[in-house]
Amino acid sequence: MCGPPKITLKLILVSGKTKEFPFSPSNSAADIAKHVYNHWPMDWEEEQVSSPNILRLIYQGRFLHGNVTLGALKLPHGKITVMHLVARETLPEPNSQGNCRKITFFFSLHGCL
């Protein structure tokens, strides 16, 4: 018998470095940030952050709040889903057009768009 379904996330840093991690649909964005922080890849050493509390996930151009689960996003099991992982103290207000422009500008500067 197989274990519970897994969702593979390919996380991309602003530097362009990537790493794949398997997660459960019940994992939240906060759970993922803690897991990645506790299992920080050796080749990401230069990007190491001081706390998991400042790690943020971006999916389809939007910051995910800590309580959002992968299951709620209806991500496909058995396929790789790409998300950006960034260090940021606070999240922008939902539906804030100004912050949306700032995020797009930030990623275009770093060649991520």
C-alpha cells in the first residue's frame, strides 16, 4: 500500500537556485517554511535566513499566507509545482495593486519573469 499522496514543490530563490521538496496536501505555507528552514540545502548557504518566520512562498504571483494548505490550492499530486521562496518580514495587503506592481518589478529586475 502506498503512503499518503505527496505534492512536490520546486522552490526557487531570487538567486535562481532551486530545490525540490515533497509535502502533504495538509501542509500549510507556515509548515513548509519551517521545514525548508530546518532542512536548508547546503548549496543555498549564501541565502540562509535567520528565522523561518520571514520565509514567504509565492504561487502564481501571490504571496501565500501561513495558514493556506497545499490541498486548499488544489495542487496536483505526483507532479511538480513551482513556487518562489523569498525572505520578507511582512506580507502585502490582499488585492493591493501597488504591492503587486512592486512584486512584479522586483522579479523582473532579478530575471524571474
